Amino acid sequence: MSQTGETYSGYVLGIDLGTTNTAVAVYKAGQAEIIPIYGAKTLPSVVSVLRNGDILVGQQAKSRSIIDPENTIISIKRKMGEDWTKVFDGKPEKVYTPSDIAAEILLKVAAGVQQYEAFELGGIPKYAVICVPANFDDAKKKATRKAAELANLEVLHLLEEPVAAAYAYALEKERDQTILVYDLGGGTFDVSILQVNSTEDDQKTFSVLAKEGISELGGDDFDERLMAIVASTLREHSGIDILDLKKDQGINENKLRNAQQKLKEAVMEAKHELTEASTANIHIPNIIHDESGTPYHVEMEVTREQFNDVIRDLVMDTREAVQKALDAAQFTIRDIDRIILVGGSTKVPLVKEMLQEMFGREPYSDIDPDTAIARGAAILGATMNLPQDADFVPKEADDTPAFKIQLHDKVTHNLGIEVVGGKFSCLIRKGTDIPADEPAAATKEYSTPRDNMTELAIRVYQTLDEVEYVSSEGVKCIGEFFLTGIPPKPRGQERITVRFEIDQQNLLKVRASSSSSSEELEIKES
């Protein structure tokens, strides 16, 4: 029983905790269905704290993202696992971490699920499969788990977003294909190549052949480029730069931020219009007044060509990542059966044009890019066993798939330790296969670097690129512990064994031992 005396639901929520929007699905009656959150298929991933301490999440918070930026958090997904904290004016007694902010979003989602009367879940939502980008490092994943814990959710699995999309796609009907999942959301980009086989009745097999990504690239960046076009035009005829908060323009910050909020909302609407039309009109009356009180308006037309020009370099960055994934899989474009688009930003026409030019054919479009990830997570969740000691209301028999899912994944980062001279000693390389039923593992032996050492610091690092030193760009320390009780011997005579194990969720365990001692670390949030 829950603390309130109510029973938990036996249904597993599939949650796409996105940079811009969050979606949730449940597998019922043989299919994964999106649960509308307060009437919409997605919830803006925005949290705002009012001066009276009230917390807003979703659309209400989003409308405050520019007018009260000090107390409104957007794109928290980009901060997960980082040493970032926030104290809000309305809650000066609490220091918020990224996990705390993400927990508020998950709490809102769980509350919305309970209020949706069309789904009878039989109890309080408790269990979840939560999706993360394929290039999320260990600290970011641990922070995501912490957010779920704070929201009273138990994470059964952290599922990579492109893999979730592959589940949603491949389980629509029987398929035996090599697919490329192009996942461009609000703040992150991933590309994965998978071999899918959903033709067997009792087991569906998914093998990850390659994956690449860009941790900070998405629709938010497209919006900023479009905002700059409009702000530049306004500056030309008013002399006011509404994006510059530091310049003395005789206009207070609140007025400038209100203008930015209006501009942000207008360009997002224009971006959506440009997915269907070649032009979009941006009309913002009284966007700002100068210091003499003269009002200025925005009335301009933005063309798709203009929009394409300012985001082309970002889209081409994703093309480079796609090519890297193909190279890692040792494939050519002719080896890909289908290109799957996932994430709201794939609706931008230039993205489809780039992929069509690259592959010589249109990407597959019969899957909703906004909801595919959540639906894939719900499918996996429905196949998983709940904890045996849990007290929950069982789901209907028809809501449990007759098949199982088997995933053959790959390691997302090069993983190793620091050795003498600040060098990076890699134990498990990026792209290493992770078996479906056991962790990928590697063991190396080292020797004590100084005479009579009785303890040794083991510092664990990860990097996307091949590097020689831990001080190289892009290398991140993800954990540290001390091996104590080492027998004092001359340098080099005592052997130190280090073992890495990484599981299907790319979560890492490290063990170090000497001839008379051993220590183990389950990498914690750094």
C-alpha cells in the first residue's frame, strides 16, 4: 500500500521527459496510447515559481519563461547531472537541483494521468520507463533517476530515445529491417542505426549498430536564430535591441523581457507555419516603447528561405553526425531500409530536405514524431515484471503483450581511469557491444606508481572521443573512490586490478582490488 493507504497501479508509464515537452503513454488493449495531460498530448517541460511560493508547471510556466526568467526554468534537461543549483524568490529556503526541477515536471505528469478518466489504471501511477538521449552520460542518467524518485516514481528502466522510437515503429507491424532513427527534439539530437526484427511472435529483437549525437542542439536553437532575424529588423527602424539587456537604452529590464516573451511566442508560431507554408507573417503590436513613450510594432514577413539560411549550419551539423553513425556501423546509405523521424523539430522542412538529399529518398512519415518515444517506452514497460514485493492492482490480461523485447545495445562513451602522467587508460571503448542478458565487462591490471603505497585514488572518466590525457577537451570525471589496505611494497611490485561492468542502461560499476583489499563503486551523480 502507498503511504496514503491507496494501492499502486500495475500499469507502467512510458515517459518521454523532453527538453521542450514531456509526453506519457500507457500500453492498453494491445497498443500504446498517449495519455493527454490536461487536454494536450504533450506538457511543456517548464517550471516557474511564483513569489508566493506556488509552483507552475507546463503551459502556465512557459508563458513566464521570459517575463520572469529568474524564477522560471526551461530546458532543464540540458542541466541534468551538472553542478547547477537554483534558489527561487518565492522559496528562499530551498536549493533546487536539476533533479528537483525535473521532479516537478514528473509530478505534474503523474497527476495528469490520474485525472484522465478515459484510462482506468486501478491505482496510483508508480512504475515508469523513462527515456533519455542516447548520448546522456552516467551522471545525467543518475540525475534522471533521482528526479523520478523525488516524484514518487520507480524507474524500471532508463530507455534511450532512439531505441524507444524503434520499438514504436517496429511493433506497429512485422518488420525485419535496418533503420536509422533521426531524433531531433527541443534541445538534443541523437542518431541511431538499429537492426529490428519484429516478425517473431514471442520475441522482438533490436540490435543497436551505431549511435551518435549532439548534446545541445535542437528546436530551441532554431527559435533563437529566428528571433534574431525579427529583432534585427525591429532594431533597424526603432534603434532598440530587445535582445540586449546590458546596453543602456533607457528601457528597464522588465519591459525588454516582456518584449522578448512576445517575440518568442510569435516566432514559435511562425516556425510552425513555415513547416507548411513558404512564408509566415509576424505581427506583434506594441512590442516595446522607447524612452519617450513612442510605441513600436513588428509587422513583417519571414520566408522559409530566410529561416533555412540561418539554421542551415545546425542542420548540417546533424548530417555530420548521421555520417559518423553510418561510418561506425560500416554502412552506406544504401544499407538503410528506412529513415525514422522522431522529435518535434524534425517537422522543419530543411531537415527532411537534407535527409532526402543525403539518402535519395524521403524519410518515413507515418509515425508521430512528438509521441513515438513515449509510446515505445510504454511498450517496453508493458513487457517488464514489476517488483515481486510490491503491492499493486494487476492490469487486465489483454494489457500484457504476448511477446518479449530483446535489446543488443552498445556503449555510448569511452570509459577508463586516470593513470600516471594524467593519461587516460581506456577499459571499455565506445561502441562496445552490450549483451542482452549480462553486462559488458573489461579488466586491466596496473601497478603501484610509488614506493610503499597503502592507498590509491581511482578516478573514473568518460569521453566521446579517443584521447590521450584526462585533461583533453570533452573528458569528464564521473566518479572517484579510494582503494585502501594496499600492502606497502616497492613501486611496481603490487598489482592493482580494475574491472568495469556496464549494463543495458549504460550504467557503470567499477571494482578495484589489490592482493589484500578491494573496493567497489557504483558511479554516482557528479
